[in-house]
Amino acid sequence: MPRTIVAIGDVHGCAHLLQETLEPWLGSGAELIFLGDLVDRAPEAGGDQAVLEQVFALQADPDAHGLAGVTVLRGNHEDMLLDVVIDPDPDEHTLDLWLWNGGDLALLPFAREHRAWFEALPLYAIRGPYLFVHAGVRPGVPLEAQHEQDLIWIREPFLSRDHGLPYIVVHGHSITKDFRIERTNHRIGIDTGAFRSGTLTALPLEVDDVQ
């Protein structure tokens, strides 16, 4: 039987928007896959921690929320935060990079408590014909040889070239034109700029073979 996978675009601390976006899918039996960048650039006070707490609750007991499962992928913002978290005295460059990209010092105590969760975040997930990843892949490179930094940071040449992998890549990271879902024959971009546009995308996809 086909199953529904719901890909969630970059949340960026939009806690209330996340709650509204997820509401139709709670109790649906779908699997949620968050494409990373849950945190940073939050438009509301305490939004980053509130988003993480929502996601932790869903992951801890998907059945209680009527879900088949909850997967969270690592985005570049989780990666930058983790660089700060794992270093008790981060150098100026590491800290400034995270703060410049919307980091919130108030999140650090909470993030440090959950360091193991951040460290365990996978870089990609495969479900049927779809490859879910935060940023994309480097064209012409086998999946097993992809570099971690490309999976969480790449834009070009991924956005404009066929990657050559036997999957449709579902990704976030690059805010889409006019804040609408972007579809090509090789990728689907769903970062609709939630923190800027007020639009957080939850994209349902039907798959026959869930790995």
C-alpha cells in the first residue's frame, strides 16, 4: 500500500507557523521528514527552542500524534550551531558565523543539553523514488561519495543541472522564487522562506516502497 511522506521545509524558529502547518497531518498516519534548518532567524522570541521542543515531542512518540514516524535531517544551521555547542570556548569565527546567520545565544544552554541529538542527525533519507536532503547534491557524484558540506550547503551547480542520481531530490536551503514550490525533472525545492514570507511548506508525497 502507498504511504504518505510529508516533507517539511526550513522552519527557522517559526514555532506558531510550524504548529499550524503540522495540524492537518497529525493523526494522518504519514511520516514527517524535516529537511533541516529548524533553528536560527526566528521571527518570534524563543522560537528556536519552541520549534525544537515540538519536534522532540513528535519524535519521542509518533504514535501518540497519529504519525508513522518523524525524521529530522541536518541542515547547515544545525551544523553551525553544533560547531558552537561542541566547543566550550568557540573561536571568534565560529561564533560570529553562527550569529551572523541568525543564531540566538539564548538557545545555547538548551542546545548543549541536546548535543547528542544534534550530532546524530542524518544527512539524507531515501523513501521510494525520493532522496530527501537539506541543500542538494553535487551533480555527477555517486550518493555514497557526496561530501557532507555539499549536502548541507550546496546551491550551484545543483540548482541548475541534472544531478544524475536515480532519485528526485527533495530539498530546502535555497529560498524559492516567489516563495512557491519549485519543481524540475530532477528536484523539488520547498524552502518557501518561512521566516520571511510566513509560508512554511509541508509537501505530501506518495511512495510505494519505504526504506
